[in-house]
Amino acid sequence: MPTGIYTKKLLKLLNRESDAKRKLSPFYYHYPTLRLFRRLTKSAYYSILDQMGKSGSIEIINRNGERFVKITSKGQLELLVEKARAPLKGKWDGKWRLVLFDIPIAANKSRDKLRRLLKSNNFYKLQGSVFISPYPLNREAIIYLKATGLIEFIRILRVDEFDDDSKLKKHFKL
């Protein structure tokens, strides 16, 4: 199992604990839980923690000779991105959702992240900065856009009529 899977699982475990009002987790605490997913050695576990610490996803804190792990706001944002990538499906209500954006060139990485987020939510690129889908963005995607400040560069529209949506209907199998 790739380390990215362990990273996501560890972030979820840490986030669950922070939700339970526990700010810190003992350094070794999650090793047995993560080990259940496959053979994870202690050195691999430490390597994952070190990598996550360097990336800023977690913070490793020393208190009274003990080490603790704490999820950072960057780690929580990474979790939110993962949740935001889950597309909504269901019965189509006959309305199209358009996402239009005009993100400054200085924020190229953010623009690329937005495009990946839209594509992972089954949005189709209609034009350079216009994406369309028969389904709305999920709640976590909207929360992510607000948390990153991207929402100020984005407009989300619900459209009742479209001049010729036959190709789109075929694309989305509607």
C-alpha cells in the first residue's frame, strides 16, 4: 500500500481525535491502527510522520519528554480536499451547473487545483475557465473554496435552459 494511503488514513485518525477535543495524540498511538491496513514497519511509520511534518500536514510536539502529533490547519485542508473530490450523483433535475472562474495568473497552482477538483466532481470543461455538470458541487468542495479564498474568483450558476445540450447529455449519459 503506498505511503499516500497511510498519510490520508493518519490524517483522518488525527482529525477524528481533534474533533473529540483531543488536540494532541501520542506519537506512537496510531501505529497499531495503521499497521492493520498492511505490513507497516515502525521505520516506515516514522518516515511517514517525518514526511508529513516536513510538508506541514502535522506538527510533532515534545512535552515533558514525550512526543505528540497534532494535525495542522494545512492537514485539515488536505482532508477537506479529499472529501471535496467525491462527486454527487443522483437523479438529474434537468438543470445544469456552471462554474466560471477568473483566477489571477499569480495563483496558477490554485487554478490547477480547482480544475482537478471540478474534474473529480464530474464537471466537463466547456471552455477555458467554464466547467459544466448536471450535478452540484458537494458541500466539502464549497467549504474548501471558501477556506482557500478561491470562492471570490468563482461564480456558480444553475441554468434552466441551454441552447444545444445534446452533446452534454450524451457525455453525461442522461
